[in-house]
Amino acid sequence: MRTVEKDGAAALAQSQAALARGIEALSAEMAGLALSGMNELARTATKLLAVKTLSDAIEVNAGFTRNSFDALVTGSAKLSELGVKLATETSQPLLSQFGRGWSKAARSGG
């Protein structure tokens, strides 16, 4: 196998490994967010069972809404961060190899 082909295959393998790691990190984060949401829902349900007045129920519901929104914003930011990292780490080996190949082709005159 020629060096160019070996280098290309190595870059592809590195890219695929980075993709697998990134998807694993995204999946773990999403599972964590889902679990956190279920725990918050269970706590809210327990609080709602103990309310005595409509005002208390509204307060519990408002707290749940606030906490859910905060979790959504935080979770979205973390998922975005992981997505950018995934794209960067997955494309970097391929772009580097492409750049090296382009440089070699330019030096050799085509």
C-alpha cells in the first residue's frame, strides 16, 4: 500500500475513533439530562402531593418550571459544546491529511 493510502487510512481511522468518542459523550450527556429531568419531576410530584392550597400548588409548579428551564439552558449549552468538539475532533485528522496531500501534490507539480 502506498504511503498516501496508508496515511489516508490512518486519518480515517482517527476520525472514526473521534466520532465514536464524541457520540459516546453526547449519549452520556443526554442520558444524564433525561435522568435529571425525571428526578426533578419525581420531586415535584412529591411536593404536589403535600400541598394544601392552590397557592402552594402554583408555587410548586412555578419552581418546577424554573428548574426545568434552567436545566434546558444548561443542557443545551453542554450539548452544543460537545457537538462543536465532536465536529472539530472528527474533521481534524481528515483536514490535516488533506492539507498534507495537497502540499505534496503542489510540490511535485500535480
